[in-house]
Amino acid sequence: MDTSAEKQPVTVRLQDYRPSDFFIDSVDLQFRLDPEATRVRARLECRRNGTHDRPLRLHGEALELTRAALDGRDLAPADYALTDTGLTIPGAGDGFELEIETLVHPDRNTELSGLYISSGNFCTQCEAEGFRRITYFLDRPDVLATYTTTIIADPARFPVLLSNGNLVESAAQDDGMRRVTWHDPHPKPSYLFALVAGDLACIEDRFTTMSGRAVDLYIYAQHHNIDKCGHAMQALKNAMRWDEEQYGREYDLERYHVVAVDDFNMGAMENKGLNIFNSQFVLAAPQTATDSDYENIEGVIGHEYFHNWSGNRVTCRDWFQLSLKEGFTVFRDQQFSADMGSAGVKRIQDVNILRTLQFREDNGPMAHPVRPGSYQEINNFYTVTVYNKGAEVVRMLYHLLGPRGFRRGTDLYFDRHDGQAVTTDDFVKALEDANGADLSQFRRWYDQAGTPVVSVREDYEPDAGRYTLTLSQHTPSTPGQNDKQPFHIPVDTALLDSTGAPMPVWGQGTASGVLELQEASRSYTFEVREKPVPSLLRGFSAPVKLEIERPAEDWYFLMTHDTDPFVRWDAGQQMATTVLKSLVADIQSRREPDIPAHFVSAFRRVLVAAESDRQFQAEMLRLPSEGYLAECFEIIDPEAIALARRALKKALASHLEEEFLGQYHASAVEDEYRPESGQIGARALRNACLSYLVELDTASHRARASDQFDAANNMTDRLAALQALAATDGEERDRALDRFYQDWQTEPLIVNKWLSVQAASPAADTVERVTALTGHPAFDVRNPNKVRALIGAFAQGNPLHFHRRDGKGYELIAGYVIDIDRLNPQIAARLASAFSFWRRYEPTRRRLMHEQLQRIRRSPELSRDVAEIVSKALDH
């Protein structure tokens, strides 16, 4: 058959949405598992939507159709049309039963979409469009059905057989196979279907809901990893209790399953009652996981559990509404993590992701609104804009409505739309209706792309005791959107007096401290006793760039006196950014770098302060990243940025060596390792000091890092020492890298850390080292975790060497984009995005990146995933 037309990129547009021509009310699935050829039988109860006479069109990919029957009558090939992308049946009635049998080949499924094999176990990934690789179906999120799933398999090879819902039956068959049936009573879209089968170990626990129901909890992993699941289980119980207390949401099934797998394109998946996780977000033990791993596990466990309501019970109507579930749930998991640990540090970490990655996305060819208007491949829109900026949009609603108003709105949203597939407009409407609010202008956050810039002007009249704050907003053009309308921006504000205390003010300010900027420009006048220092955008109350001219002493004042952790941290970041931009200019002009004395003094005060939250103190010592700094320049010079950042770090280490050394020793943790806030903060501060000291590249400090590496009783300290040494040249680096691998070569997640440390190293031979590591036994191009650990960490996390002037970094990544695209287009597309900003670099690098983009584009049989990324990079 001729399928060439089907392979051409097709643009899907939100404005073209229409409801499904048919609905599927119930699904009865039977899987007879075989790695080479799994037989899937589907019985679908269907009905026509309306009075039209259009045929039934089902999605399907990579399937072998062995039987189709309509109301018990087998269909002949003449009764349907079969293509590479679906099955069309013209003779369907208004209500009917459709039976379909297909063969799928899990062992060949390198895309890891649909049903595939991971470490000898069966598992599925159906979001966004993977269910169509299991059976022919209406694979769209607005078709909700109840599912009954029967799995038949060899019990010796696959003793664990799991699917969504509650257990109905488990029995041996006469042929020696085992048969297990699951039923999910809650209607769900096909993207939430899940199946897991294999030889897995399990830990069990129980949770009692607020209404007194007992829920059985199970976490599954490979046998040798089952002792690393305890932290994930406690995180799950914490999340269940937190969701009841904060949102009034109770779990709704008899059982809850989490399964850890090694081969997974995503971090985790919220399939109803059966969450499948990338193993890195489940497994933790002091010797194998860092403090960050423990925190990430808690956050991701929480995220997927919270989806049970914000995504599963209430789901998205179409994929343009992806942020309806993801943005809202990211906000919820951020709230949860803040409550479980350091709220200030969590907010800073979230803002860092947004300002480093999402602001850059807004400033490039892939810029898109939180609710995109079109796409060619939906997998490319699982982005920081949809997730992280989407979370910031929800956070702004929280700021505008207040905690009680927001809770009233979410209660109404869940109650009104339970069991439905809805839109972001439905979400905002529920918040409006619950509070009598008008959020019509606020909706622009969902439809307009780009990062607004809020400019600030201050006017003080001492004789009149008046202080005026003028806020103005504008948003740069993005592809397809040149003219931007004003956003509704909440600017959480305090006016600080000379002691750092918020002033009592009168005028146009509100009691909540939130100034609502809805116009292009607006002035706010306050009666004050003295000229205040404005503390603006407290808690990062809106995802905007703030432009304000402040003298250095004001930044210093905010850094040392403000009570808002974000403003304190940001003041330090702005001071450091100003210094670093000057150093970049010095390097480009071949001048001797000049480090201002006032910055060293401010940094010293942070370093020696007796902070109660030492994790926050460690964040205050962290210089802006190279990625963040790149966004401060119209034309990016990655080498000058890297050299400037390293020069500043070395200068600070030289000026404050004694203070760094004193804090390093004072922050040592002598007790047995525990991932609790006090110890986490102490380790963070100590390791931050070590990273500065090693910049001096003296034998004594390299020896100090080596000693920490050898003596560490936990992975946090050992990995920090390894990262510090990896930035140096010499025998200490090579010895530590060799020993680390020898000690942990049987632990894949730890080996991935070893790969990433080398990929991110500033050492001169990094490109050559990464190239060599692609042939190492520890690397497997078919495993997404391995690819992310080595190739992804180099492309996305090492701008100095990815952008090496001879172009070798570009050649390496482009080659892997082409090779991996044949195996796993989703992973290849994420790698290809490293080239998206080629137009913003100086001419030599711009030309070299353009050549590699053209090389990728010329590759035969390029996937839709990669083709969309490359075409937007080249054509916009």
C-alpha cells in the first residue's frame, strides 16, 4: 500500500478540535504474553456520538491485525480499510460491540511506547499515544472507558502480573499458564492504561484514608533493589496524607502500585492505580543515593500520586490542554516538597529551572504558549513551558485568590468535573465561580507565549512623604505571535525600612502585598516615613523578568536584610550576574579580570553567617549557571561565559580561602547518615565550600577532596568530591574516577552518575572522553537513562565543550541524534533541541551548528519528533 502521504508531517491545531465521532464505554482486554509475539484481544462496547453517518476510524501503529468482528460477525478485508496509522470500519451502527485481535512484538519495541520489554519484564507506556501500539482504538484523551484487563503468562517467568484497578481473579489454567484479571471502575482515557509483568520483588504497606478505608500499598522492583524502596513507600504515605489535608482528596481504589523499571522515556507515569517509574525516582539508600535523589524521589512520588485527581479523575480533553494536568500537578508537588523540607530552597530550585530553561525556551524557535495552538508531534510538547511555566500560572492564581479562595476553587473544580475530560478554561472558570472573580484577562497566560518583562521606576518625594512605584510590562515577539496584550501579573511587594522591616503603608497598595499589574503601565503611590527599599516579586510571584536599576548597596541590603528567601537569593544572583557580565567583557577584550571588593565583602558575609537553614546558605553561595548567564547576552560566547564564571569562583576562593576552609570543617556531619533537613543543609554547605577550595588547584585542596572521597559514608559526599576532582587535571581525578567505577559497576544508577560527572567536566579532554565512553560497557544506546546520563548531560549540561570552537561537540551530538532516532525518536528529539538556539551564537559556532542541523535534516527516514525540532530551528 502507498503510505507516503501518511509520513508527511501533519500539523494538528487546537482550533480544529471536535468531539469524537464515537465513544467507547467499556474495554475488555486479554493479553497472552510472549516477548516475541504477544496476542492482544480487545472487546469494545461502542456507540455513535450523534446522528452522523461517518465511519469508525481507529488509531493503530506497528500492529498485526489477526481478527476483527462487529457484533459477533467476523469482518472480511473488504469490510474495512487498514493503513499504517489506523483501521477504518464503515459499517458500524449506533451501538455495537467490536472485537479486535492483534499481535505486537515487545522485544522489538525500542521506542518504549506501547508494550515493551525492560530488563526481561513487560511494561507499558501509553502517554501520549502509545495505546495505539497495543490495539486499534480511539486513542485520544476525551474517550473515557472502564477497563477490565486479563493477563495470561508463564508463572515461572512472569510471576507478577499487574494492571489498573482492583484485583478480580488470580488462577492457574489447565495449560500451566497463570491468569490474572483486574478491573478499574473509574472511566479513564487510554493513555492511563498500564500493564506490568515480570519477576519482581515487592514491599507492602497500608494506608488508612481520612474516611477510614484501608488501602494496600505495593512497590515493586528487581529483587536486588527491593531494599532501596523504603524511602519511596514513606514518601507515598506522606503524599496521600498531605493531599487529604491540603486538598481534601482521598484515594479511591483498594490498592496502589508503584513499579520501578530501568528503561523508561520519562521520569514516571501516573497510570490509574499502577504508577510506572523510572528506577532513579524510586530506589534510594545512603550508599547509593544523594540527598538530591532522596528529595527528587519524594517529589516525583508525590507528583504521580497527586495526578490521581489532577489528571486521572479529571483529565484533559485534548493534548493542547496538557498543562491542565501537568502544570496543576507540578504546582501541587512543589507545595508538597516545600512542606516536607526547606520551603525557601525549594522555591529557589524551582525558579532556577524556570529562569535557566523555560525563559530560554520562550526566547527560541520552540517558544509556545502554556496551551499550544498547534503541534506536529505531541511528544515534543512535554516541555518546561507546559510543566514549569504551567505551574507558575497556577501559582499566580493561588497568589491572586489567596489560599482559602484557591481551595474553594479547586474543590469546585474536582466536584464539578469528576469523571470528565476538560480544558484549562474549565479550570479557571471553576476558580472564578467559587470566588466571584473575573479572570478573563488572566487567561492570556495560557494563550500568549513569551516571558513578560516588568520594568520598575521609583519616585520619592521626601517633603510630601510620598513614594511612587511605577510598573510597566512588555513581552517580546515569539514565533507566530508578534503583538502581545498585557498580562494580569501579581507582583508580591513589600517596602522595607532602613532596618529591613516592612513599612506600614497607605495608598493604592493592598493589605495582601500583591500589586495586580493589568495595564501596560501603572503607578502605585504610598505614604511613607522614609525612602523605602522595594522588595519586589516576593516568592517569585510571577514568571517575569524584572528590570530595575538599583545601586549595589540596595542589592546588598536585600541580600542581608530581606525576610523573603527568594528575594535574598535573587539579590545575590543579580550582584553576581553584574560582576560576571563585566568579567565576560574583560575576557573578550583580553583585559585583566577585575573583581569588585564590595562583591567579595558581600559574599564573605553570606559565607560566615550563622544561618539556621544551611541548605539555603549553600544556595546563596552558588553562582549563576552558564545557562542562565547565556540569556543575559544577545550574542552568546559560551567560552567567555565559562571562563568568567570560573575566574570569579577562583577569585572568591583565593580571597576567602580561610573562611571557606573554616566553614568546610564546621559543617562536617559526624552522625550516621540521615536524609533530614539539618544534615542535608550541612552537607550542602560543606560541599559548596569544597567546590570553591578545589578551584585553587593546590595539592592540599585536591588531597582534601580525595580524603573526603575515600572517607565518605554516603553518596552525597562521595559524589561531591568526585565532581570537584573531575574538574581538575592529574592523578587524583583519574584515581577517583577509576575507583568509583570499580566500586559501583554493578549498580546502573550509580554508574549513570559516573558517566554524567565526566560528561559535565570542564576538563580540556571532555569531548574525547565522552566519545570514548560511548564504547564503554557501561553505556547502552538503547537505554534512555544511559543516553541522558552521558550524551544528554554533555549536550545540555556542558556548554563549554558542547560549543567547543572546533565543532567536535556538535558533530558528536548530531551523530547520536541520527543514530538514536532510528531506535527512540523521543530521546533523539530531546538531544536535537540542543541545537535550537544556533542563531544566537557568534558566527563561527553559528555556522558549525547550522551545518549539523542540515546534516540531521538530510538523514533518511527522519522521525516526526526530530523533524519538527530541526525544521523549527532552521526555519524560524
